[in-house]
Amino acid sequence: MKKIYLLFLPFFFTELICAQNQTHLDIKNISAFLKISPVKKQVAGEVELQFILNKACDSIFLDAKNMKEVVLKTPQISVKTTSQKIWFYNDFKVDSLYSIQFKYLAKPQQTLYFNNWETPERAQIFSQGQGKYTSHWLPSLDDMNDKIEFDLSFEAPRDYTLISNGKLISKNDLEEVSRWTYDMQKPMSSYLVMLALGKFDYKKIQSKSGLPIYLYYAPRHQNLVEPTYRYTQEIFDFLESNIGVAYPWQNYKQVPVKDFLYAGMENTGATVFSEQFLTDSIGFVDQNYVNVNAHELAHQWFGNLITETSSTHHWLHEGFATYYALKAEREIFGDDYFYYSMYQTAERLSEASQSGRGEALLNTKASSLTYYQKGAWALFFLENKLGESVFKKIVKSFLEKYAYQNVRTEDFIMLAEEISGKDLGWFEEKWLLANTFPSYEAMRLLSTNEFMQKYLALNALRELPLEQKIKDLKNALSVPVNDYLGQEAVIQLSLENTHSPEVVALLKMALKSESLLVKQSVALHIDKIPPTLKEEYEQLLYEKSYTTQEAALLNLWINFQENRVSYLDQLKDKHGFYNKSLRHLWLGLHLATPSYDPHNKSIIFQELNQYTNALHDISIRRNAFSIIRQINLWSDESLLNLIKATQHYNWRFYSFARNLIKELTKQRELKEQIIALSQQVEFRNKQFLKTILD
């Protein structure tokens, strides 16, 4: 018995390793028909899996989280499900094309999110595969190293638009549902599969190369389409031209959704992004979608066309996307914007490095600052060292050689050395492997730009007394005023006695300038307003900038109590950004000003409270909660909405809500109010409250 066991032991472990690693498995195609049931928050799927093996094996698996009712439709195959996988057993041979068909039911706890189905006009569904795993709603592979062609069809409630990867082949309307069929022609990693469903219209534009681009929006946001998507075609055309490789997918779509987990996600051919980036033309000046737009589009090459083998090489996604987004912005906003942006990130990286928080680009657990900003800086430095034409040739060759494959940093370096004819060991050592940021080299590179020479010279005056630099500050605020030099001058003035005649005179110059950003800087940095500056400062309330209006309103309200009613009157119809931060500030100041419109306080209070409701985007809700916290006027409605927010799927928002609840329970009356309200919430909310109340 013992001898027989030992004879079979090597075979047993060979099969186990074969199954667990699956390096032998090459999935060619996953075709699926998915029935979406929003009210039940479930997906019922029928899947056909096609694959070949480069090694004989008795089993393969698909990642499938907590899937039920798995029924095999292919004879001679055995199936077994666990909480994490679906296993298929057979005597699988080498180089044979296999096809397996099966059905399943999924109730995803993450990755697929169902919003506002109690309010049909605002209802949405969207996916987020990266970091969450598509296998929660579609059996697939969580390993990004197997590139698969996905062809997906859907059945979903009629009168909603369903968006997925690839080209829409057909849409058939039945009595209560619609069926959508999408086709992908090229393979991709599973985390890039997407779906979004909601009340969407779209605007179709076309790139210079003739590729269709679909810009989706909710009908109620129609007036925000142009400023939100401004420069989309220019970005697309620039990236195709500058990268030198044609856009690799059939079309490109962009879809804004409520309560998204991140700024944006570059699903293959279909970016999903947060509604927080929706803007009108005034808001565009301060907060726009341009950088995120360019970043997610750049990922269609860097991350989607070529994909990292592991997180060690994550900078090949994020560093490249960040750098090419900045290059696109440089094309739109100019050199000064580009160099100032690079300077700001260099400062952040230098500070992290000097405080011992620096990280290597090849650190598998590095921060976003490292992967994104240090990665972009590494490429900026490399391009300047090798020359623009050589750098372009390297990037183009890298994408073409490894198209639809997985890559490592070594692949990029080897190709770069081959094309440039130079040893790049110094680049690897200083920019990829070192924890520190090469601040000296970065500043030397920035100093080659004429604008940066002027900016750095002005910035170096910060520690000098006013009398020694007043001429330089005056020059920076003289016509024509450079946005960034003017802002630096205002920042330095804010560190002085703002009531002194010399400072007031220079601030008046800033407020009379044609630069909106310089005037905004006064609103943001001069909060103690000299009476001699009051008249000029008040004009900031009329600037076409919500950031400026918001800061000016608060500062004027604090500094000149006798004019509070007038200031509130001037901005009573303004809502500001999509997150309504200006409106929320106005509502809070209204409630904190007893003499202003005293008969309507209850109406104003109710408006502020209703913004905490789950019908609104989390950015709106968070601002409303913050204002209520500042004025400390909590109703049952707002507290109940805050308690419910502690179980939201967006971790940033639920962390905010949980921390705020913990803070409020320190007040005896609010604690009692929260305890009483706990009887009205679901079990998960009660459990959380129990942990903090105990």
C-alpha cells in the first residue's frame, strides 16, 4: 500500500500544479448570453467557452465567484463548482480546440453595481473589473495574462440603453426586454470586460482616421455634453498621431455613471467615468474631464493593447497613460501648463522621497503617486535624453511587437536599448529601481524651459522680506500677466501683512488683471480682506469661475457681516459644479444668517437635507453632509441617510460616512437620536452602529 501511494504521488502533484497554474490553458473565446435582472440584482448566463491546451490535463477552471445553478450542456465533461471557481474535468488533449457550454446564476456582491432601481429614470447598472474581478458576474479568468476574445449578448429591461465592449451587431426590442449583441474582434484581459445600462443618449463624432466615437450622457445632462467632452476628438487624433500606432479597437465609447468607484476606468474600447466630471462651460475652467479623458484613452494602447504580466510592471500602464495624457494636454493648453504640471508632481515626489516615503517604480505595492507620476516623470526624462524621434520609434515598436500580448519592463528596456543603441542601465537604476526621486536631475530638466526659469526664480524669493522682492512681484502682476507667475505672486503676498498699503496695491493689480486664475488665487489665498480692498474683492462674486465665487462668498461673508444679506442675494440662484458645492455653501450660510429671508428657513433646511438622499451622486451627498456638520443641524432624514451611507459600496464614501457617524456619537443628544433611528435600518447598518455604540 505504501509503495503504490509513492508511485502515484508524482502524478498527483503534476495534475494539481497543472490545474492551479493553468499556464497550459489558452482560452480563445468566451461567448455569453446574459439576462440582467436589476430588481433581483442578478445575472443569469449561458456561456460557450472555447480553448486549447499546450499540455495534456484532466481539468481546467474558470474563476467564478459564488455562482449558483451551474448546469453543464456539453456531454462527456464533468463539472464541479466551489465558491471561487467552476471546474471542468475530462481527458483534455494537446492542441485540440475544445468547446464547453454551461449555464449559471450570479448575484454579484461587487464588480457589478445596481443603482437607484426604485427610481426608474435614474436607474443604472455598471461594472468595474479592475481590482474587483469580472468573475463576480461573468465566469472568466482573473489572471490578466490570458487574453480572450469576448462576444457578449444581453437581455435587459426595455427602454434602457445597454453598452458593452465592441461593435453593436444587433438590438431587438421585445415586449418587456431588449436584446443587445456586441462583437469583439481582438482579445483582451478579463478585467477589461464591461457593461453599463441606464437612460442614455449619445452624441457620435468621428476621429480624423474615421473611427466612430460615442459620447454617452443622461438626457437630463444634455446641456453638459459639449463642455464635458470638449477636446475629445483633438485628444484622440493627437494620441493616434503621436503614438504612431492606430487605435486598436473597433470603436470608442465613454459613459458617465453615478457613484463610480474611481475617476475613470479604461475598459477595452469603452471608458466608464464618474459623473463628478460632468461640467458646464463655467465649471470647465476649474474642474474638467480633459486629463481623465486623455488618460483613459491612452490606456487603450498602454494597458489594453499591451498588458502587464504582473503588478511589478504596473507603471507600464499608469506611467505611460499619465505621460501621454499630459502630452495631449500640452497640445491643448500649451507649454506653460505642461511644465507647471510636471513641476507640481516633481515637488510632491521630492517631498515623499525626502521624508522617506519614496518608492521604486518596480515595487509591487507602490502608491498611485509612484506608478502614475513617477512613471510619467521617468518617461519624460527618457524622452529628453534619447530625443523625441528615437523615443517615438521605441514606443511604436514596443506596441507593435507586443500587440495583444503581456509585457514586462525588461521587454521595454531591451527594445529601447536596441533602437537607441545606448545602455540604459543608468535609467533602470535611477528611475525604476531606486526608492528616491532624482530631484536634482528633474529640476535641471525643467530649467531648460524659459517659463520655468522665470517661475523658479520667482518661487525662490518666498523667504525674502517684502521690500527685497516687491519689484519682482509687481513685474509678475504687470500686463500681460502669466497665469502661473501671477498666482505665485499672490501666494507670496498672502504670507505678508495683507493690510499694508504695499500689499493692497499689488493685490489690486492682481484683481484688475485679465487672468482668471490670478484673480482666483486672490479668492483662495486672501481670506482676511482689508477694507481698502473690499470693493475690488467683491467683484470676484461675478467671475466666471465657481471656485472663485465659492471662496469669495465665504470670505466676504466672514469679513463683512453688515453686507451678508447682499452677498447671499447675489448668488442665490447659483449651484456651481456638478457636486453643488456652491449651492451647499449658500444654503449653509443662509441658515447661519438669521436676518436673511427668515420666513423660508425651513424650506432651505429641507433642500439641504434632501441632497443627502441616495438619489444623488456621492459627491453631492458628501458636500451636503459636510455643510450640515459645520452648522450642526441634523434632522432625522439626514442622520438616517448618513447611517445608510456607512454601507455604500464606494469605500471612500462609506469611510467618510463611518468616520462622521463616530464623531457625531460623541455628542449625547445626537447619539440618542442615532440609537432611535437604528431601528429603521437594515441588519448591516445595525451591526455597524452596534460596534461603535458599544
